[in-house]
Amino acid sequence: MKFEELATSVSQKIERLQNADAQDVYRAEASFQQANSALRKEIAGLKATLINLELICGVIQYPVLPIEKPSANVLVTEPPVKTVVNTVSEVPAKATDVQTPTSTSAPVGKSAKSAGGSKGNEVLDVSRLDMRVGKILEVSKHPDADSLYVEKVDLGEANPRTVVSGLVKHVPLEKMQNLVGIFMCNLKPAKMRGIESQGMLMCATSSDGSTVEPLEIHGKNISIGDLVFVDGYPGEPDAQLNPKKKIFESVKPDLRVDNQCIATYKGSPWKLKGNPSAVIRAPTVTD
């Protein structure tokens, strides 16, 4: 548009505004406010969906903290990236004696006791996460995504869950079948290329992202559906984490493997409620 045309267009719009009565202006403002409100809700929904999809694919999320100006002589460093992240877990056949419970636990999306269901829960720690022992019953490649597996997972519930994991580049298909590991169970379900994923499988990843190792469970009499806990954090998991509150993103930086490959939260090892002596660890990745 030439300058003369632009100037004419602006002049015409100014003239229309000058001639408009108060009701016209009010109606225009109300229309714009309504459109902006609808747009904000749409953006919030898209962001929540994106966060869920990134978590399922193993993308590390960090909470956004207020920016403070550092004082003099303060060295600002970035923490290492080696951490326990969400993907799929595996146990060597000789490492674990797995038992399937005779009774079933809560249905998909619910925990036996939920601190985040009927009442508020402002504590941000690992007790908010519903992590359980599960076994992959069936696995196949996603029909519409080369990097994704689709698994049917027994978590001790009435029916298996469908879990989508981005592990094709890291774990061969034949090693996924019948694998036992730790599954994140209270993230909001999200569709991955048309298939709804109802959980995440936990792995350790190296600092450069080149190595992704499914966590192992070492011990005897491991029960499907057994819950993970950490000493010193006695709370119960939410029925379902609210993506907008970024609970998992706040907790995740402290989910790490130590220098002995043990899965930890703030330095304390993960344990199983039904078998506290069992060891949850990565094969080789250390912090």
C-alpha cells in the first residue's frame, strides 16, 4: 500500500471514530473484550495440551521463576541436565520377581487416596505424583509417528492403560515387550497423533540427551501397581495433576539419579510402599 493510500485509509477510520456515538464505541469495546477473552482461553488450553504432549515425549519442563537481579560477586550457573525423566521403564528378567496382585487398585485417572481431589493441596513435592509399578503387556509402533511406541500396560487396575512413549530411537521393540518399570499415572491424558496416552514411563537421560535408559527395579516379590514413595514426604498423590498449576514441572528438576545410578528426589531414594528394600535405578546414567 502506497503512503497516500495508507494516509487516506487512516483518515477515513479517524473520521468514522469521530462520528461514532458512545453506544457504537461501547459495543465495539465489548466485542473486542469478548474476543480477547475467548482468545486467552483458547491459548491457555493449547498451552496445557502442549505441556502434556511434551511431558509424554520426555521433554524436560522447568517452572518459570521471577527474575531477580543478582548481587555483586554472585556466580550464576545453570544446573546439570542429568535427571530422571518421563519415558518407558525396563527391568532385566533376572533382576525382579514380579507378582500380579489379586485385587485391583483405582481406575484410570484416580488414585486410592487423593490429596488433590476434594480439597486443596498446596504442597509441591514428590508426594503429589502418582508413580507405580507397571508391566507392558503389548507394544507396537505408532501407526502415524515413527518415533513413538504404543503400549498396553498393566498397572494393577481393572483394565490396562494405553501409554504412548517416544522411545523408538532408544529402546528396541523386542526389549519393550513384557518390560516392568515405573509409570507416571496422574498426568492429564493427552492424544499423541490421534491415540490417547494415559501415563508416562520413567527413564534416566544423559546430559547431552544421547542416552535414555529405562529405570530398573531390583528386588524380589515386586507387585504390579505398587506405589513409589520417598521418605520425608508423606502426602498422597493427586487424582489428576492440573497442567495449569505446573506441579510436575516444579517437582521434576529434583527427580534425579545419583552417582550410584539410584533414582532420587532431593537426594533421597525412591522406594516402593509394598517393598521398601527394592532398588529403583538406572543401568548406567549417573549425576
